[in-house]
Amino acid sequence: MIRNIAIGTGRRKTATARVFLREGNGKIVVNGKDVKDYFSSAGQVRLVNQPLLVTSNSNKFDILINVQGGGLNGQAAACLHGISRALTQVDPNCRTALKANGYLTRDSRMVERKKYGQRGARRRFQFSKR
């Protein structure tokens, strides 16, 4: 039976990632696919791996991630946030390194909602004097 050591929830924009840390050898699975297959760009894969590199836990844990909502960039940042939270549960000493890099802070920037009587969140309809 596979046991989860720690569980972390990460969020960014409208993306939510549930991260499950297990003992293993550094395999990361996102929504049933390998991390390199799921995220198209190398930058997104690097972003997901950042918390493990900072805390030097690259080959200690297998990570299972369920992520939904948003686009791929938001999902990658949500995974980073979730992994960071899960790592602090396993080893509280990791907290200082993760906090210094800003990985434990939830990026609260969201898309502003569209208002009625307008074309977008801020954009107005064209004004006609005559």
C-alpha cells in the first residue's frame, strides 16, 4: 500500500493543484502523465522542480499531482505552491529556504471581473459626443 507522507494544496489564478508526497526516487506525475509530457515548455517543468532543488530533495520523494482549472502557466505555479506546502509538512526546516524564495506565498493576482455596461473589466464602450 502506498502511503502519502504529506498533502499540499497550491493555487494560482484559477488553477488548483493537490499535491501528494510519497517516499520514492524523484518521479513527478501530473494528472496521470509524466511532468515533462504534461507541461509543454521546459520553463514550466523547471518551475515545478524549483522547490525540490532549493531544499535539495530532488530524489527523495515521488510526487503525485492532481491539477485543474486555468492554463498551463497557472497550473505550473499552482504545482510549485502545493509542492512547497507539502515539503514544509515533511521537514519544517525547509520553510526558511522556501520562504526566502517566495514559494510559500500564494500569488493573489486574479483576472478582474467584467462589469455590466462595459466591454471588459476596465474597457468602456466608445463614447460618441454626437
